[in-house]
Amino acid sequence: MSPSQRRIQIRPLTIVLVIVAIAFVVAAAIYFTTEAKSLPSFFPGHDATLARKHTKHGIAMIGLALLSLIGAWFTTAPSESAS
């Protein structure tokens, strides 16, 4: 099979990883813009007594988003047929 006949197949895992990456970016934006006392209670780092922002948590979320996008990229490898 010539390289021009290869097709990139979008797998369900690719779509899931891209959605997870988007969720991580949204979480990072929340961490960068919201004080710890104003974070939703289910977010790690929520503390009713703190007035500072969790920048390190936001950086970690960006890192996780990048890892998710790298994983999505690896799942888009061209399919090889046995014929």
C-alpha cells in the first residue's frame, strides 16, 4: 500500500482524549482566575480561608492537557491493512 493510500482513522479514544484535554484547560483557567476560597468545593485546593490563587494547580492542569493531546495524537496513527 502506498503512503498516499493510507488513511488516518479517528478512533473513539482520540475523541475522549481531546474532550479530557479541553476539560483540563477549562480547569486550568478556573485555577488561574479564581481565588482558593471561591473555587468549587469539589476542586482540589478549595480552602475557605485562603485568598490566593492556585497557580501551581493551573500549571499542572495545562501539563495534563498536553499529555492528553499527545495521547490523542498517538491514537491517530495510520491504519495498516494486512492485504
